[in-house]
Amino acid sequence: MISQEEILAAKILIIDDQEISVRLLEGILRKAGYQDITSIHDSREARGMYAQMRPHAVILDLHMPYLDGFQVMTQLREVEGDDYLPILVLTQLENKDLRYLALESGAKDFLNKPYDRVEVLVRIRNIVEVHILNDRLKDQNRRLEETVQKRTEELRETQLDMVQRLARVAEYRDRTTGIHIIRMSNYSTCLAAKAGFNREECDKISVASALHDIGKVAIPDKILLKASRLAKKEGEIMRTHAMLGAKLLSGSSSRIMKMAEEIALTHHERWDGSGYPKGLKGEEIPLAGRICCLCDIFDALTNDRPYKKAWPFERAVEEIKKGSGATFDPHLVKCFLEILPEIRQIKEKYDNVNFEDIV
């Protein structure tokens, strides 16, 4: 319901070059209880006054010097855009074509001259009520959008939390794997941004990359935690983690989980087709998988493994360069080399950090 107080508090703008006509309308409106009434005689001032006031109703004469009513309506539409334009046109016109033109130009109703007091008040009230209801609807829609956005963000945060907890299943079996996942996430996000990922895609790969080795939960401890190089048969078993991880992550409608499945399956593929599990080549390998392949190998090179000592940063970078066009996507190698200061900063940040200190 709209109260009488709301109606009478409405802002009314009268645009008419005839002072007698304006005074008559003002008198009718003020006697009825309307107080916020502004009148202008020069149609060139209409646009500025409308933008300043944002009135609930505009009483507009069609026949004026400088700018006629049709030109004024064109200007007001530019101010209001697609929103409700509360225009009541003053007219003595019986010409239906001109009335149709006025409606097409933005008029919502007509007020015939000479004025009838009751008709003036009823038509003004109708225009004001529609404007108030339109404002209420906009406000409700805005609040609904805010609620939906809040709920969406809450769901996203819940989803991210679940993914991160799932990643820790692998981490708790192997502390080396744990800190590796954290560095991988940072490297992958940094390289993805340089490669052209937008903010949303970078957020996705930041989380999804953490699950690249989730398939290792199915690898026996005697292989996963072996302190020396794997035998041939053991290596074959270890390589199954890519397919196992993808299978574990499959079937989700979540965009993050879909990317995580893609990365788990393809982060051991190689640009020249020599990788596993499917021997994909070049752009057959999803971009997220190519990004994680490079970051995974770089991190493995620059950190201790049971079978080798960490390589110096510069030596690892040279190895990445050598792999361009063979192991790695050449474009990604170029991007990687352009962000070496950021990569070094990430590495130094997590050097000598205990996994337990950051989980």
C-alpha cells in the first residue's frame, strides 16, 4: 500500500512556457497537499533540472519555444536510460498521430486543456503511484541481487574449503607433497595470469592445481614414500595416479572441480606427445594442464627429492628453457621467463617453511 503521505511528498516538475498555465497547475496541486513542486518556463533547463530533482512526475507541455515537448522527452530519456519516465503531457491535441508519437517518445499519460481539477489530481496521483511502485521494485530487485550474490559467495567459499580439505588428504601422507602443492598453487596462478587468464580463471586454477596429485592417495606408501628411485614396475604404478586422480574428481558440475579433473589427468602430458597417460600433444593438452606441467616440474627441480638434491634456481630455469617445444608449451615458457622475479619471490617465501606451520 502507498500512503497518502507518500503521495503528497512526491516531487513534481512542471515544464511549460505559459505562466498562467503553470500557476493554475501549481494552485491545484498545492491545494490538494502537494508541497514539493518546481516549475520552469525555459525548456532548455529541463534536462538539468530533471537530473537534479529526479521527480516522481513531470507535467510537460508539447508546444514551447527553443525545445518542444518531444525534444525534451528525448533529452530526459538520455538521463533516465531504460528506467521509468514519469511524463504527463499537456495537450489540446485531438490528432491521434501526435498522441501516438508522444507515447512513443516516453509520455505515460495526457492531461487535456482546459484543466479539470479532479482529472489533474487523479492523473498525477496515478503517475506518482507507478513511480513509487517502480522504485520499490528496483529496491527489492537490488536487495534480491545482493542476497543472491552473498549466497553465491558463501557457496563458493564452502566449495573452496571442501577442495582445499580434499587436497590435504594427499598432503598429510607426505609432508613434501604438502608444501609442493602450496608452491604449485602459487606458481600456477602467477603463470596463468601472465598467460591471459582472467581473475575468475586464476582463482579457479589456484584451487584446482592443489588437487593435481590427488590420485596419489591410491598409491601404496612403500612406493609413494620410497627414499630412492622407483623401479620400473613401481614407476608404472606411480604413473597411474593421473588417471586415478581424474576418476576421483570426475562427475562434478563445479567449474573448479572440472578444471581440477582436467589438471589431474593432463599435468604429466608433454608438448611433444611423449607424456602420459594418453600421450596428448600440443594444444590437445588443456591449457590448465600445460601450466601445471611446467610449474610441477620447476618445483620438483628446485626442491629436494629422495633421489636428488634441489637444483639452483638458475639451473632449473635453464632446464625449463631447454624443454620449450618438447616438454613444455613454448608460449608458456616465454611467459614463465617474463615473470621470474615473481616466481623467485614465491620460492623464497616457502623455502624452509614447515608444512605444519601453514595448514
